[in-house]
Amino acid sequence: MATGRDDFVIAIRSAFLKKKDKQKFSLLTLIFLSIFVIILSNFNLKVINVIKSSINEVIYRSSFFISIPENYLKNLKRNFDDHMSLYEGYNKTKNELEKLKQKKLIDDFLKIENAKLRSLIDENIKSNEIFAKVLIDKESPYLKSIVLNKGSRENVKIGMAIIDGVYLVGQVIEVNYTNSRALLLSDLNSKIPSVLEPFDIQAVISGTGGNFGIIEHTQNEYEKKLDESDVIAYTSGLGGLFKPGIPIGKISKEKSGKINFFSDFTQLNYVKITSYKIGSDE
């Protein structure tokens, strides 16, 4: 009778351990084991709690050790990406610095050449600057002028240039002891000898009473060249009041003969009153 029972158990075990049934057996074993653990956990037995804690400890520590290579690879990739980004930024900054160095060399050369040319024609430009505050804006449909808080007491004289930053905005036309009045470039009476660059065309910039000026005498000469590049108006130095090369404005491509001033005359607060003396070093 015992032999028959053993044979029965061996037959069942062999059936479960067949190759095609191994997966089913493992799945059934896990299901039964899970059900068994769940049932036992409801009894709140100390042994079961210890087993659960041990299993959790093993799982948590195993997860930690398993995640170490993954986290290391992630950090390695992140550091590599940061390094490549930093390297690209370094190369970009290096190229920009090299371009600035080349531009500085060219600028230094132009300054030296300019000094040589001035020495050849025995010309020396000296300037005196007086900082002034704009007190009043005098505006009418045609008159554009400003009143400044510096006058003859500070050696302000008629004809001196009014500079906003590096841009020409007008000239002094009236001087009192403690204040003076300057005519802006936009005034109808303003006529400034100018040169249009990069084409070296002599012109006169006239005010219109509005917030822009017009180019006189050379419209037909520069209009054909507007599509080639931007045209900038500078003082030409003719007349001896202003030194050459003070920026005035940019020629508008949309409207022929119109020049947009670099400075906004409605926003003037502090300006420089400047005089230029052009002559010999002797």
C-alpha cells in the first residue's frame, strides 16, 4: 500500500517537472506561496512580521545595489554632456575673443594712420567739454530748441556743439550768464555740413521741424547706392565748428532723402557742450 502511494507521488512530481510543465509549476508555486503568505500575514504573527521585514530588507538593499551601475552611468553621461557644453562654449568664446583681437589690431592701425595723416597736414584738434542739464524744451511747429543750465560763466559760446553721448544733436545759438539756448538738428533753420559714408559723399543735413532730417544737394548721387549698404551721416568738419566724424543719423531706405537721427530729442536730459579748435600745433 505504501509502495503504491510513493509511486503516485513520484508520478505527480514527474509530471510537474517535465520540461513543458516547468513554467506552469513555477507559476502555480508562486501563486500558492503568495496566497499562503497573505493568509498568514492576517494573523499578525511575530514570525511572519520578521520574515516580511527580512524580505523587505533584502529587496531594498538589492534594489540599491542594482541601481548603483545605472546611477553611475547616468551621472557619467550628465558629466560628459556638461563637459561637451562647456567645451563648445569655450571654443565659441575663444573664437569671439580672437575676432575682437583682430578688430582691435585693425582699429589700432587706423588710429595710427589717422594720427600720421593729421601730422602730415599739420592739423591738431583740441576739445573742451562742459556737461549741462536740459532745463526747458522749446517746441513749436517749426522751432526745435532746448535751454541749458550753463552759460557764459562756464565759458559757453555761440556755435559750440551739443552732444548726446557720442551723437550730435545741435549747436548753441544764444548765451546768457547762467544759461544758454541750443538749436536742435530737427529745426528748420539747422544746416549741418555732412559726409555720407561709406561712399564719402559731401552733403548738407537740414531740419524739417519734425523728428527727422533731409539730405540736400546730393540726393541723386547716393540714392542709387542705398540698396548696397547702410548709409551713415557724419559731420564733415567743413566750416570749422564741428570736428569731422561725429555721428548724426542713418539714411532711411524706405523714404528717399530722409535721415533718422540717432538721438531722440524728446528724451534729452543731460548733454555735453563741446568746442573744437582745429589748427596747428605751433
